[in-house]
Amino acid sequence: MSAIMRSASVVAVLALSALAGAVSATSGASPAKFKPLQGVSLHLGSKHAVGYFHADNGVCQLTLVVGEELKGDESPAVASARFRTAIEAGRYARFDIGEGTQLQFSCAPGATAMTVETLKQIAYTAPQK
């Protein structure tokens, strides 16, 4: 990936982080609630996720960017990933961001708000019968 693409990814993450009234949450915090076009910023260990949504006919149209946590002026070695999805009111979507962590975004009735919750993945093996 070129330096220009990495720089563009970093700029996108910073732009979303700077959205007015951004909600900030950390790993292990209770679910964060945010409204349409209000940004959400999530610090998850070595990862950082930022996003927002807009309502479209009762559906939450979510945009999420996940990348490495910034360290000073240093550009991350790995490019950020951008996700877009439509979540119907009353439903949720989960994103695996690595390191045993998932983000669950839930769309409120009427797409008036969303909540985001950090979930820890635990390996499970069914007992043998």
C-alpha cells in the first residue's frame, strides 16, 4: 500500500474523530449511545475505531473505520479498514476487530439512536457426549 493511501486512511480516521459532539468509549465500558451524525470514538487496546450513522427510512446506515491506535506523529504500518452497513431498527451488527474483541452496533427503533458495545470473544468447545 502506498504512503498516499496510508495517509488518506489516517486523515479519514482523524476527520471522523473530530466530529462535533463525538462520544468516546473505552474497552470494557458500558454500551455507548449516540445519535445520527454524532461521531463515536472507541479506544480498544492497540486498535482505535471511529464511526457515525445516519437514519434512512428507519434504517441505521453505519460507517465505521478501524485502525491501529496512533502513536504521536507516526503513521501506522497497516492501513485502516472502512466498513459501511445498513442495520434495521431493532437489529444489530457485529464487527470482529481482532485481538479477541468484537464491536456490536444496535439500531434503536425508528433509527433515532445507536448503541455500541465491546464484546470479548471466548473460545468455546462443546462438551463431548
